[in-house]
Amino acid sequence: MIEAEKLTKYYGDRAAVQDLSFEVQKGEIVGLLGPNGAGKTTTMRMLTGYLPIDGGRAVVAGYDVVEKPMEVRRRLGYLPETVPLYTEMPVRAYLDFTAKIRGVPSKGRNRRIEEVMELCRIADVSEKVIGKLSRGYKQRVGLAQAIIHNPQVIILDEPTVGLDPRQIIEIRKVIRDLAGNHSMILSTHILPEVSALCDRVVIVNRGRVLVEDTLANLERQGSNAERLRLEVRGPRQEIQDFLSRWPDVVEVEIPTNTTTASIDSQGNLAPAVEQEDEAAEINSDGVSNARFNLKVTPSTDIREALASAIVQQGWGLREIGLVVPSLEEIFIRLITEDLARLEEEENEGAEDFEVLDDDELTSPVQVRAARDDDELDDPEGRVVDSEDELNSQDITRREGSTPLNARQRVYPVAKTPEQAKRKAAPSFLTASPKDRSSKPAAGDTQGAEDDQNSTASESERE
Amino acid sequence: MKNTYYITQRELYAYFASPIAYIMMAFFLAFSGALFAIFFNQNPTSADVNTIMRGWSGSVGFFLLIFVSIITIRLIAEEQRTGTMELLLTSPVRDWEVVLGKFLATFVLLLLTLAFTFFYLILMVAFGGRPDWGPVLSGYLGLLLIGGVAAAFGILASSLTQSQAVAAVIGILVCIILWFLGPLFVSNGPTNSEWWSVALSYASLESHVDSFSRGSPDLKDIVYYLTMIILFLGVTVQILKMRRGE
């Protein structure tokens, strides 16, 4: 029903969407997922024909968007991010107008309006002026205009943004009711929405498709690195030692759910983790309830063996289970990987790399990565002006076959040794340019990788 | 064409849902009434009804320009700002249908407003005046055409910006310039026959009014006004195409 083929859109010389391809089958709900600024709205606007397409092709309901725009529009319902409402009109009059311009025949038009108002649960405000309605009602009126002409294809741009939880549930109900008869794309950056509504997910970042898959597949993929959740009643330290000795256990983590530090009765600042330990010990006489997260070697299931062993030790096994990674974790991992890939690409093509400017630093992960950089180097650090470009290219040539890490590449290289000293650069950068060229780049790469990992785990904890 | 009608309908609805249309109509009618009173005082016998109407229709055009400029500023700027333009341009409606619909709605409002000025005629006929219907009606035709040009330019100005204030300033300024181009150069009289002077005075809205209020509309004046309307509306359609997605 919807085919996007290498869609491309430039804003100035920056590609907002590049070679983006995906498909939506009849009756399917596909979630277009991505951080802010990933190109979701731009993609949708190209599919609706609102934005001219700079490259590639879009076919909606069997018609090419560029060649047969009117045919496409007749078969398309669209709810833009800013709900297009004439606030001075009552709901019924507004829907009557949208029905007319969408070509709903006058015979049966009123019946259709009633139907849609019923479906979108706005019948009770049909005579009220739209400007006076609550946010949730407005959003549903917007949804009603998108489906008034019973289109084959429905495109919803962030249909639940700015709504309270109850309103979100209502809107989702409406969307679910629509499923089956219509092909639907909905964009969101709220992940539970995707689990709640979509058959398939297209994850985009930097205007490209990262993954296009079913939700179940994605989750299966993410659960390769197996983790166990464990709650045992008994002496914490002994249990921990026991678990670490278990052959298939790679790592024993103590989950820290309380992340806020607090001030105890003596007025001392109590760090969060300690506080939890204390609480665990207090709640039973001498014996604690200990919770652990175990990282085990992939594709092994040690649950039964571990359970019986714990029971044999005389401890109380309260809970044992697999930790299934949330969609959030999968999503953040994918975006982070993509960021790393971007850097690799830049390394390979040092001659024609893409300059990361502020506009592009839109995803939370990217922004955080940039901030990490800022902490590491001096204020000019992230600015890649033509001089720095030249410098970084020089380095690449000097180092010959050793590829430079992208992060390292954007560090400005001090022009003189004095400048190098003056700058408070991180340890692996304090060496003068000459030294750096003779040293193997392995250490640098390691450092950058650690940095990358910490970024990822930081995001995961959130 | 049906879509144009739907858009016209909605725009008229919007006009009368907001106080702007009422306020501006009231202002226009107040100025127009004052002008009428002035011409009436100069010719205090009802037999002079034709002189009075001729004077009135020849000079009320300027107020009509201001009136129309102000009521049209909202038309596209507002839709760009609130995002409803995205609704129109992703519906099976052509860009020109949107623009024409908005123009026609303004034109209907204009007709309605001018209809109120028939009151002057009714008054004079009631007191024994004998209006010469030819010049009277052609005077009204001239006013409608001037109003049409102002409406078309107002819509054009409105399509240039999301800010109504900016649209208003552009619309009114250009209308004033278009109006005074003529008097500025014609006042120099036939002595000034440089080509640019002739061209500028020809381009002026005001220099085409006369033939209408005299009762013998010149075809070239009608063509002039219609050309201006079509030109401005056409440019608006192009601007809409260019500004998509902003």
C-alpha cells in the first residue's frame, strides 16, 4: 500500500532523509520510530505529497506521489504533527468541511460524520467550537478528519504527543479500532506506543532506515545476551560469592533501583546504593533479601540448575527469571551503534567526511556523546572548521594505514607545542602531534570505545 | 470547481465568526457615509443625485482598498501559522482552488458591504431624487473591481509571511502606492509625457476609476483591473507551491 524507495530530501545541502526505503502492506500498522530530528516528519510529508521529493520514489495506494498527486490524496488520510484545526468552527462543521474537500459524496455524508464522531469518541462535543476543546478532544478531532473519507492509507504523525496518559489510552483505542481496514504509518518516539499498536517497526536515524522488522523479531534479537533476574533470601555476601563461582555466570550485578541519594537521621548524605543495602538488611532479622542481576554466557539456560543449588544451600529462592530487554534498550543500542557506524564511515572517508554540526546533534544519544566530547576537550573541541579539517587530514596521511578514530579526528590539533601544553587535553591527547603519529593508535581507539560504552550504559540505565 | 465553492463557504464562515469583518465593515461604512455627507452638502438638492453619487464612487475607492487589505491579511498567513494549510494541500484540492476560494469569499463580503451603501440611493429616491442608473451601476462596478484588485493583492501579501502584522503592512503600503501613483504623475499634467511617467500613471489604480464613475467604463480599464487580479492570484499560487513545507 505504501512503498518508499530511496526517498531523499535535502534542506540546503544537509540531507534530512537519505535513501530511505520501506514498505507497508495492506492492513498493516507500521511504526516509524526514531529520535527527534531523525527525519520522520519529513518522510511522512513526502509520502503525502506535501513536500517535494528530492530523490527516489514514493507510491501510495498504487499511485506515484509525484505523478498522480490527486489520486494519492483522495486515498490518503493524514494527521500532521500540529493538528490542523479551524479553531473557530464547531466540530461538526469542521468535519463537514473536511469531508467535502476530501470528496465524500453528499449522499451519506452526514451519516459518515456521525460514524466517525462515534468512532473517535467526540460525538458528545459535536456542536462545540474546536478552540474551546481540551487537548485530547482536539487530537481526536484531528484523527477524525484524517479518516472521514475512509482512506486506504492513514498517516499519523505523533498522534499522542502532548496528551495525558488517559487520553493516550483513548487515542490508542481509536487507532486500534481502525486497524485491519486501513494501512497505517504512525510516527512516534514513545516506545510503548509501538508495542501497543504496531505490527512492524521501522527505526530511522539520521534520515536512514536502521532496522525494519516485526516487534517480536526485534525483541528476540535483543535477548541474545542473556540475563537473569534473581531474588534470594539469605546472607547477601555469601550468596554473591556463591553466584560468582557458578561456571556460566559471567558477571554478578547488584541492581540499584534507588538512584537518588538521601540524607539520613544524623544528617549525613547517604549514597543511593548503600542505602538500599541497609534497607535490605533491616527488613528481616539478620537475613537479607538480596537481589541480583546475572549476566550468563549466551544461549545457556541455567535457571533450573541454579534454582535447585540455591535451595540446597538452605536459602530462600524468591524469584528467578529471564530479563527480556525492553524496546527502549534495543532502540538505544541501535541508535548508539548507528552513531558508532557514522564515525567509522568518517574514518574511512577522511577526505570527504560529513561534518557533524549542531543541527545534526538532535538525538539524545548524539547530544550526550557530544557533551562527553565537550568534557574531554577544550571548548573549541567539537568545532570542525576548515583548518581542523586540514589538520585531521594531515594526521590521517601521516599515520598511514592506521585509521583514525572519529572522535580523535575532531579534536583540534595544537599548532605549536606551547598551544598543546596550554590546552587541557585528556591524557591520550597530551602527547605532541609528532608523538602521536609515531604511537600506535590502538590505545586511543580503546579509550574512545570505553567512552562509547559508557555512553551506551548510561542511556540504558535511564 | 466544487472545491473552490467549499473553500469559499468556509472562508465566509470564518469571516463572520471573527469580529474583524464586522469591525472593518463598520469602519468602511462610517468613512463612506462621511464622504457621502460631504458630497451631499455640496449639492444640497435631490436633483443632483447623479453628481453626488459620481463624487462619492470616485473617491470612496481608497477606503475600500484599506478595508479589503485588512480583511484579507488573515487568509493565508493564519493557515500557514496554525498548520491548516497542510490539511488543504494534502487534500484532493488544487492550489489554485484554495486561492480562488479565498478570493471569492472576500469578494462576496465586498459585495455585501457595498450593498449597504445602496441606502444612500434609497434615501435620495425617497426624497424625490431621480438617479441615472447607468452611471450609478458602472460606478459600483468600478468599486468592485478596485476591491477585487485589493483582495487579490491582500491574499498575495498574506501568502508571503506567517505574520499577520507583516502581511498587513505590505498589503496596505502597496495598495496606497498603487493608488497614489496616478495622482502623483497625472498632476504634473500633460507636460510630463516621459514614458515612465505615463507607464506609472497607467499602472495606478486611481487613474482607471474615472471612466466608471462617469458612467462610461472603458474596456481597457476593465481589462486593467482584471489583469491585476489574475496576476496577483497567479503569483500567490506560485508562492504557495514554493513555500510548501516551511
